[in-house]
Amino acid sequence: MAASTQVDGSGSTGQVWNPRLALLVAATFFMEFLDGTVLTTAIPNISADFGVPAADVNITMTAYLLTVAVGIPISGWLAERFGARRVFCLAIAVFTAASLACALSQDLTTLTVSRIVQGAGGAMMVPVGTLVVLRGTPKSELLRATAFLVWPGLLAPVLAPLVGGALTTYLSWHWIFLINLPLGAAALIAALRLVPGTAGDPGRRLDWPGLFLTTLGVGALVTGLELASAHPDTPWAAVSAAAGALCLAAAVLWMRKARNPLFDLDVFRTRTFRAMATGGFVYRLTISSVPFLLPLMFQTGFGWSPIHAGIMVAAVFIGNIGIKPATTPLIRRFGFKAMLVFASLASAATFTACAFLTPETPQALTFALLVCSGAFRSIGFSAYASVQYADIKPAQLTSANTVSATLVQLATGAGIAVAALLIRIFDGLPAGFQDAAGPFRGAFLAMAALMLASTIDSLLLPRHAGAEVSRPGQAPVEEPRRPRPAEERGPRP
């Protein structure tokens, strides 16, 4: 592998922090994340154009999300085998061409197939783009790099209803995909200029059993989560999720013994990376439920119009953006552990406060609460995105990045599924949750309690976790133990 792509802990020569490259990758992520949810507002129009029930159009969203999820595991191998630059550029081209095919679709089948191809491009863009940035960034600049990479995941779920509604209302649903054409073309040109060329490894062998088990497991889990959200009355959601868990367990057992495993599972021995897979998974799951719960509570529970609800939810977006310039200084000042504990506790507090909102609550107070919620989630996202790579060795970077991208996808899907399940549970409870907004209040309280699980995990982190990244050049050094005096050691035998 070319020397210019190596990442070591010291920020040695051969690494150049490139904000333009990070911004490019973030922009492609935003396209991928946005297209995952933006179609929701256009479903009635697509249904009318194709002459099919609105419920049937949901297959286009499910197919896209499922393809992204199952495509991520192989993306790391593709980057190593053919070179990250080549794969990233190909991903942009595939995503853009598939967007055109989606816009030109004349029936639901064509649209669904086009969405699958679009998802395949998105599955490569997300992890490979991250890998490109991480490889060229010294750890002293990792916080700045991840600050760029985090914002698409924060903003896309919040902006998707607004963007989709505006394009569908004032133009047509086709423009949801057509807008990707100039963006994709510009991104491809920029990628060809900015992404450093790296030689692939022709001898890199693919772990077929590991890939098969991982892909099958991730696919079954995502399918189970989708079924839990859309069809909670059927047993198939639990069956699919259980089958997925078994496949992933088998994949882990296989890769621990394989000579050339798909992933280097030793990354989980690193405590700061493991934090992303434990407390970080719970944190992202709960945070991902908010863009789903808030619009439903405002419209179904409070009786607000979609526009009214959309404007209020945009407060989360304002909080995300407003705090972003301060996230890096805050982490550098207080360290990862303190900020992760603060972000989770503060988020749990805002969830609890959301449970007590009513239609009579002053609009300014509701807006301010959601701004704070957006700010706290931005701090947590940024901290987890950086700390997970703080102690990862260069040789493990590809595996760590791909595993992280897979878990992020699962956590996002789980957040929506768990939120939908909680609404259904609290809707069936007696007194206390009988008003229209009652089930949503119960869901927010449950999410607040769940968020505290991530707080516990963060409290167990070492005090100076990730200090090489949060405080470059100031990381504490363990003092060597002094040998005890002979008289303290006792007489020789």
C-alpha cells in the first residue's frame, strides 16, 4: 500500500489533512443518507402515477436500505483489492446513473430495480469514502475530519421530509432523483481530482464463507427490523431477526479461525472501538428514533399540519449546525469520556422533556428544547465517530471502518423499529396513555431510559480514552513502576 495512505498515531510525514476531500466525501454521504428516507413524502404521488396501492411503494425504500446494508461488508475488500479511489469513483457513477434510472421509471418494478442499483452504489460510497479520508488523516486531525463526516448522518433524517415535500409539491417526485445528477457529476469530477490514487492488491483473496454468512445475517436482521416497523402483528419479524443473529454468530466463529477473514475481529479488543459497538450502538439507536417519533407526535398526537410539524422538527437541524463549530474544542477541552457521558445524559433529559410536551406548550419553548436536543446529539455523534478510531492500528483500519459502517446501518434501522414497537405497546396500555399523544410520550420515556445504558458504558471508559486524538501531544504517559526496596520485598528464600 502506498505510503501516502498510511495512518499512524503520530501524524508522521506522508499524511496531509485535506478538508476539501473530507467535504467531498461528506457530500456524497449526504446524497446516500438523504435518498434512504426522502422518498417517504412522495409515496402518495408515486402510487397515483403507477396506479398501485401506496403500501406497495414501500418496497422501493426497503429494497434501497436492504441493498445498502448487505453491500457494506464487501466494500472493504473491494477497496483493498481494486484500490479505494477506483471503487469510490465507481460508486459515485453507479449511484448517479441509478438515480437517472429511478427518475425515468415508468412502473414500480423498474423503480424498485433502479433503487437496488442505487443502493449498491451507496453501499460502496459510505465506507470507502470514509476510508479514503481516514487513511490520509493523522490522528492529530482526526477530530476535524470526523466533524465533516458526521454532519450528513445528523442532517439527512431531519431534512428528508422537508426536501422531499418541497420537491414533490412544487415540481414532481422525479426531481427527488434528478437533483442527484448535477450533484453526482460534480462529485465524480472532484473525486477524480482530490482522491489520491492507491494501488490495489491483486493477491487479496475474498473470504467467501465469511461474506456469505455476514451478508445473509445483516440482510435478515434489516429485513426483521423493517417487518417489525411495518407488520408488527406477524411473527416473521422475530424469525428473520433471529435467523440474522444466528448467521452473524456463525460468521464470527468462522472469521476467528479463517486464515484470511473478511474482517479482522481483533478490532474489538480495542476498548475505544468497542465503545462504538456497545454504548455507541445504543446511543445511535435512540437518537435515530427522534426524527421518526417527533413528526408523528406533532401530527397524530397534536393535530398539527405537516408544514407546522416540519418547521418545528427543523429546530433539531439548527441545533446540529449551531453546536458543530464547538464540538471539537469541547472534546479537546474535556476529553471523550466526559463528553460522551454529558451527551447521553443531556439527550436522555431532552427525551424526557419531549414526553411532557403538549399542544398548549409555548411554541418557543418546544423549539428551544429541540434545538438543545440537536446540539446534544451532534456532540455525541462527533465523539463516537472520532473515539472509535483513536487507538486502531493502520493495518486494522479497513476492518474497523467496515464493521463500524455495518453497525451504524443496523442501529439506524433498529431505532425506527424499536420506536414503532414502543408506540404500539403504549397504545395498548390503559390509563395514562389514552390521549392521542400518549403512546408517543411513553415511547420518549422508554428511549430516555434506554439512553442511560449508553451512559453506563461511557462511565466505564478509561479516564483518558482516546487522548492521542482529543489532546494530541498531551496524552498522558504511564509512569513505569518503581521496584520496591529490598526491605519491602521481604527476605530472599
